[in-house]
Amino acid sequence: MTPIHTSLADGRWRTFSLVEQLAHIGSEVSRAVRAKGAGDRARMDGALERALELFDLTIDDPRHRGARLREICRAREVVCDFFRGDNVYQSTGESLDRYFLPYAGAARARAGKG
């Protein structure tokens, strides 16, 4: 399968901290949530596909093992369940945004310090 984020898939993704990776994933998840709320299936599918690719790149990053990897995999599972599954975790768009928002804030704060 051809990557959507070719430069990230070529190794650049691993130069980002976990916080930055999760912030980027959260941006795509938020786009998918907004598109779902607007009833725009095509936009939702595109954003979800991008988010899942970023999740997979993060999961493949050898720096993330143990508890980190379990949490990343569980977050991916919850996102998939919300958009494609039976929503057994009873997630909402708001709960997904609440999970990812702190990562965006932390990534912005780190960028401001560099």
C-alpha cells in the first residue's frame, strides 16, 4: 500500500517526539470527527485513513514499547471502534478530542521553547 504521508513513512516520523506524533494523530482524528458531524463521509474517510496511517507509523516506532505501546494501540482501537465499529467504548467526538487535545497543547508549548 502506498503511504499517504510519504516523507513521514520514509523515517521523518521517527524524528518527532511521542507528544508531537499524538498531536498530529489528534489533528486528523479531530478532522474526522468534524466531518462525521457534518455528514461528510468522504472527508471523514480521508481524515480517518490519514490518522490510522499515523497511528501505524507510531506503533512501528521502536521507541514505543511496553505501556506506551499498549496505550497507543488502545487509542487506535477506540478510534476505529468509534468510526467503523459498534462503539462499544461509547466514545463521542468530544471524548476523542479531549484525549488528544493535551498533546496538541504540549507540542505547541515545546515548539515555542525551541
